[in-house]
Amino acid sequence: MAGIYIHIPFCRQACHYCNFHFTTSLHYKHDLIAALLKEITLQKDYLDNELVETIYFGGGTPSLCTKEEVKSILTAIHSSFIVAKDAEITFETNPDDITEEKLKEWKETGINRLSIGIQSFFEEDLKWMNRAHTARQAIDSLQSAIKAFENITIDLIYGTPQLTNEKWKKNVETAISLNIPHLSCYALTVESKTPLYKMIRQHKKEDINPDKQSEQFLLLMEWLEKAGYEHYEISNFSKMAAPGGWPGFRSRHNSSYWQGRKYLGLGPSAHSFNGTSRQWNILNNKNYIDSISNQSIPFEIEVLTETQKLNEYIMTSLRTIEGIQIDIAGKDVVARAKRFIDSGLMKQENDSLILTREGKLLADGITAELFF
């Protein structure tokens, strides 16, 4: 099983917290799509003919692409790779781009899963984040989307300074009431070089409160468990029934990352992994386009040592409901985990090491302590 990620680096406006590679200028959009098509051909051997079971359009805002652009990318992928007939094809979009006509067009291209950047159902929160859509559009877009697509995920952000527990509960309850089958919920992170970081440093916006974020994460886990969602990865929650026999509405694409499977990243800033090395394309759109036009993929590469591979397995698997498989990580990892097991932050179930609910609050720190 392998996956393909396509990075579309264009947005209508800049969210204050976003640290992904994007631009609000569409000046190079036509040339960048053409470069993407060429990169697909140049990278046709990267996955060694493995079956591609997931394709993911991320960004940026892929929904700024036309139907013809999306179709051309998918056609090129099918021409250069072996794609499963039931491949999960995810398309990121924002509420302000969703119309009945667009939903129909996306389905016609072969897209079968939507990832919708809701973030909040409250107007004041959306303005604080500098989101392009309104609270009304958030509701309307989901009501339209669930009529057209069975497989939908939404993003929600918690731990912002103005988000009370009552408002956070309302956000989660709204998603549950709409029967959204998958939720990705993230604590707000203040990344350097973002407008939010600068505004906090200048005391124009209030900083985040880690204790408040922890409290809202615990509440989130409690609420979604009661609503029948499976907490299958630190930030991801899935309904338990899905078409095609997949376990719940889990993201098949993101699950492949956590399981250490191969994936190819296309577009500026996109990352790839082939089992032995990681590589990432340059961040500059113009330089990316120019390099591809000269038949050269502009990337940096890191060949992983056996220790790095082991540590990456520990880092990704500990985030999941299945946890660390002892026969893969080695018995020495049990000794490293003992103090966390004794303190109730981890548990050993059969041949796996798994974070408890309290342990999930400290996942990054625990992971670092388990590294070899």
C-alpha cells in the first residue's frame, strides 16, 4: 500500500496561525499545475510499482483549483501509477468554496472524501483566526456536503484564548448533531514566523494557556467517546462504520503515515518517504516551477539510519490506538516505558505499549524519553 500527496499552495487569505507553505497570490497557479503534471511523470518510479490506495489533495486550499485542473492531476496519476479501484481520494476545501455545483464537480472527478476546514462554529473565533468563511457558511457547507459525500472529515481547533469550555462543547456537539463521521481536532499551536506569533509577542493578542488546552482535550475525549467515536490517533476521531470494510471512517491516507508506509509528495514543500529515505521539495513556488521545467525535481534528502527508523516508528505508532508493537520496537522499549506504566501514563496490553488518556496529554515528552 502506498499513498500520494499533492500540495496546492494557494489560499484566499492567510489564517493568522498557519505555518504551512502557501501564498494568497494566484499568479503562478497555471504554471504550477503544469509543473505538478510534469513532476508526476518524473516521479513515476518512486513507489516501485506499489499499489496506490490513497490520494490526498492538501494545501493551501485545493478547492481553488478548477474541475479541469483536478481532473488533469488525477488522470496523470492514473497514467503513471497503479491506482486501486477503491482508492481513497481526499480533497481539502474550505466552507466558502462549497456549493452544490462544486460538490457535483468534485464527485465527477473521482474524489470520494472531503476534508473541510471548519475550525469553529463561532463568528468571533473565525475572525480571531482570520478565516475566510463565516459561522453561517460553516453550517451551510456541511449541510450541503453530507448530502453529496458519505465520507467527510472536519477540522476543529481548541485551546484558543477566547474559547470557553461551553463554546468548545457547542462546537463538538454541532459536529456530532450533523453526524460528521470523522473529526480532526487540534490544540492551537503558536508557530514562529506566523502573524499570530508576532501579534502575541507585541501583546496584540493573548497567548495560549497550556492548562486550558489540556482541559479541553480531556473534555473532547470524553464527549466523543460517549458519542461513539473511536479515538484512533491523538488528534483524530472516527465513526465506527464505513463503506468498503475499512475499520470505521478512519483516514486511510493519514493512517499510512503512522504505519510507516511509502508515500510520494508532489508540489512545493511536499514530503516523500520510500522506506529508507525522506525527501522534501523546496518551498519556493517560482523555483519549483523553473526546476521542474528543466526536468529536475528540486528536493533535499535524508537517508535514515536504523536508529532513526526505530525512533520514527516509536513516534508515529505511540500516537495511535494500536500503540507500539513490542516485537517491532524490541523488548528494550518496555524497560524504557516502565516508569510511565507505573505512573499510569502508559499501559501494556498483550504485546503493545499504549498511552492512557492522561498519557495522551504528554505524548510528545513521553515519546522523546522512549527514543534510542
